[in-house]
Amino acid sequence: MNISWIIQFLIFLYPTLFVIYQLFLYKLSFNNNYSFEDIKIKDYPFLSIIVPTKGEKISVIEGLLNNISELEWDKNKMEVIIVSDDTEDYFNEILKKIRIPSGLHVFLYRREKKLGYKSGALLYGYEKSKGDLILTIDVDSRLPKDALIKSYYRMLVNNCDAVALQWVGYSENTYSKLAKGIMASTFFASKALFEGKEKINLSVFPVGSGTLFKRKTLEAVGGWDYNMIQDDLEIGARLINKNKKICSSGVPIYIEVPDNFFSFFIQQTRWAMGTGEVIRNRIKYILTAKVSFIKKIDMLIHLLQYTPIIFTFLGSLLLLFSVMIAKHDLLASPLFLFWGFVLGVYAYIIYEVALKLGFSRKDALFSLGRVSGFTVAISPFIFYYFLKGLLSKKKTYIVTPKGGSKVNTQYKIILVIGIFGIIYTLSAIIYFLNHYYFTAFWLLYYAVGFLYALITFNREL
């Protein structure tokens, strides 16, 4: 097979098809109307809210408890279970200083035997809980006042076994262009992956923060698997295999998004590794699920969400290896224009989303540029961690380093990014001197992402 065909498939065709599919789902989401008129709940079931936490400020935990205390629900039929993986000293400090709102039943536990990471904390909380309904939520997430009753109403009306709330990003850092860009892309993805999918009866996966489960639903699969990193995808695959119905709620949950380069790096590489691990360990549950072939394909596409970034990176490596031996312009193809057009449509829609979220035109442009540049810059690391999750049985949870270790780690990451940026730029120049203008232009475009991150990362720390 001609090497140029392989490269064009990796860089143009494969990623573009993914983008088109997301655009299609996003378009469908506009025709999905949720009705919450005249909600009347006569008998509230007992609700357990599980909150895993580690290293969070006490004020952040208190913020969530205050938020929960304001939610519409019978507080006599609600418990909040906080599962801490903190040191014994810090846990005791939390017990001593935390202020719990009046009337809210809160139980704080510290896992002394830490099996797994977040999945293990959720399993621990689930085993301690007594609710007929289980809500999982991150400590920095926030819910609108009517989120619980609307989600439960949706569960009743549509006979759902679990209901996933829809992520809406927020950030306390009003100056971070990165955070604003992630907020826009999160809104787009949430609309597409929940409302869009449900419109054509595709399977919806739970979310890591903001899924309401029936207890018997979790009992059917034995709760979370503490061996797995990506708690939402892994339990989602097993629930779908058991013919459990997971619904979109049409109800927002406000999720704090990364506001600096390193947090973004940690989040994305952790998710990439977790997704690879889920593919390795849960693909059999999807393939053997008693659902339609189309649903299986869609679920596989969902799990392959990082592969467009990875394939583009692999294609770029092939261009580097071919720089001295190429006999023609490897990217001179109608696919170049097709890719550029679809990417332009996608960028414009995200830009419109940013405007709808209240960002200025300048902020919308710069924030989307920053997210795009940073995503390109971390693509080698996404490839590495996805491959690690896919192939390695060794469980590794990427944590945020502290102090001197943090500075040293950041230095190494930026050094790698800078090296890639320089290599791609030099390769673009060589292709240009050989009159291979399509390849030269694309490589320069790709190099800009690395160089942009190299120059601007310290503005997002």
C-alpha cells in the first residue's frame, strides 16, 4: 500500500469521520426536548450521595455540602457519604474543622485499606450506603436546586435504571482562556453524547460525576470494579451488557474544568489511560451485549474517542520518517480540503457555543485556540498513556506532583513538547524546499500547536 494513503487515512480521513459523527449527534440534540412540568413526588426514596475525596480543601467540601443542603429532596431520606483517601492527620483535621449544614446527614469515612483509586472509593461508599438510589458526585461539582427531583422524575417516567446528568463546565478562574475553551467544548460534547445519542436510541454511558443509579442496578453488577481507573466507562459497559437502561437527564451538573496547562495534561492523560484500560478489559462486555449492531459500533466509537488524536500523531511521525525519502507531496489530496472544511465547520460551531456561553468574540477565539494548541502539544503523551492502558496490566493512577517534583515534571513535559515543535518545524521547512507544499503547510500547522504550548503554558499555571 502506498505510504501516502496510510498517512492521509491517519491524518485526514479517520479523524474527520469522527468529527462528522459528533457534529451529526450535536445537530440531533436540538430536537430533544425534556418535559419537567408538574413534577410531584409523593414518596421520596432514600438517597445516598457518595463523594470520593483526596487532598481537597475543607472549604471545597463545605461548598458541596452547602450545595446539597439546598437541593429539593426530603432531607430525612438523604445521606451524604464522604470517602476520604487522605492521610490520617488531614482526615482528622477535616473531622475537626468541617461545618455541616443543619439537617443534613453526613458520614465521613477514611479508607485505611485503599483498594484501587476513585473506583475503589465509590465501591467503599456504596457498601456503606443504605439508599435505594445512589448518586455519585465529585467534591468540586455543583447541582442546580431541582437537579435531584428532575433526574428522579426522568428515571420514573422513562423506566431508567440509571440517569446521567449533563456536564456543564465552570471555573473559579475567570481569566483562564484554557478553562473557557474547555467549557465550550464540554458543552458541545455533552449535548452530542447525551441528547444526540438518546434522540436515535443509542446507549448512553454514565458520567463519573453526576449519575443517579437505582441500588438494584448496581447490585446487578456488584458495584464498581476497584481495579479499574475509568469508573464511568467500565461500569457502563457492564450495565449495558446486563440490559440496563441508562438515560440522559436533560439536567445540568456543573463540573470544574482545568484552568491551567498541567491540570489539563493530568486530566487528559489519565482519561486516555483509563479509556485504553476499559477497551482491554470491557470490550467483551460490549461485543456480547444483547443490543443492536449499530449500538455496539457506537459504543466502540465512544471508547475510541482518543484515537483521532493518536492517529494524527502517528501520521505526523510517518511524515517525519519520510522527510528524506519522499518522492512526491504525501498530503497532496482532495482529502486535505475535505479535512480542512470539516475542521472549519467544527471550529465555527464550538465558537458559536462559546458565544452562547457569554464569552466575548475575542475570548472565544483565543480560548479555542489555546485548547486546540494544548491538545496537539500533549498528543505524544496521550498516545503513550492510551497505549499503556491498552497493553499494560500494571495499574497506575496519574496524580498531580507537588513541590519540587511538580516543577521537575513540568520541565520534562515542556522539554519534550519543545523538541517535537522544533523537529516538526524543521521537517516542514525541508518539505517546503522540496516543493511539497501541502505536506509542508500541514506540518507547520501541527508544529504551531507544540510551539504555542511552549510559549504560553506558563500563562495557564
